[in-house]
Amino acid sequence: MQVVVNGARLELVQGDITRETTDAIVNAANEALAPGGGVDGAITRAAGPAALEVRRKLGGCPTGEAKLGPGGNLAARAIIYAVGPVYHDGRHGEADLLASAYRRSLELCLAHGLDSVAFPAISTGVYGYPMADAARVALATLRAFLAQHGQPRRVRVVLFNAEALAVWSSVLSQLESTSTHE
């Protein structure tokens, strides 16, 4: 699924984020920026040891923030390490922190001239954020940022399986429907 916001494309696809050819890919990282499992493990393995060495020198990253490193062996020239929140019950600022992780990643794209970026579904794996809730926060944040800046020109959310793609597509359709009636 794809929508255009202020001239920029927002795309939802199913696939392997490590194979994306965007200028940057976002890695769902932990605060220590230590290698982990899931999306982070796949990106770390694909990027290779040189990218891992630079990552270690970044010195950690608070929840809701993001840091930039080289893409290493990936097709993407940069990796953005975004730290999403661990989900508790939705009443501990999780939505604000998740929105911030997406927004800070986009701000890094603007600051470094990265015109395309691929995101995973941040915090929806071992951090336990409910998929539909995460999609609402992420897509609202991405759409608002693109509406204001029109950049990056291409933003992709790369989802691991068909079920996640269906959830995110449904949420995006709802957001688009709501915005056209305002």
C-alpha cells in the first residue's frame, strides 16, 4: 500500500529490511545499542563487523531517540538506531516515546540528506507493543512529519509477515479516510 503526503511517498511492504535499497534503514535498537535479536540481529549480521564497531562507539541512546551510523555491508548507506519503548500498559508514555523514535529518525534523515528510509515496526517484537496500536502511533507520526516537511521523499515501513502488513494497511486506510473527511 502507498499514499502520497505533501509529495512524499509513504509505503507499506512485506519483506526483509536488510535488503532495502533506501538511503537509510532504521534499526529497532536497545538503549545500550548492544546487538540483540529479531530485526536488530538481522541488521547487525547483514551490516557486518565494521558497522558494528562504529555502533559500539555511539555510546548508547535513550528511549525515544535515534542515532546514525554507517550502513556497512548493507545496500543502505546509513543505519539509524532508533530506541522504542518497552510496552507496559499504554499508560506510561509509551505512545509519546514511540512517536519520538520515529520522528527523531526522520529528523536525522533531513539533517544528513537521506532522501529515502525504511522502518521496521519498532517495539512490536520482544518489546511487546501491540501491532495495531504501534501502527497508529507510527503512521500518524510519519504522516504528520511528511505533511510538514515533504521529506524524506520515500518512507517505507517494511513488515515481516502478511499479518503485520494487513494490520498496518488497515490502520493507514483508516487514517487516510479520516484525513479526507476533515
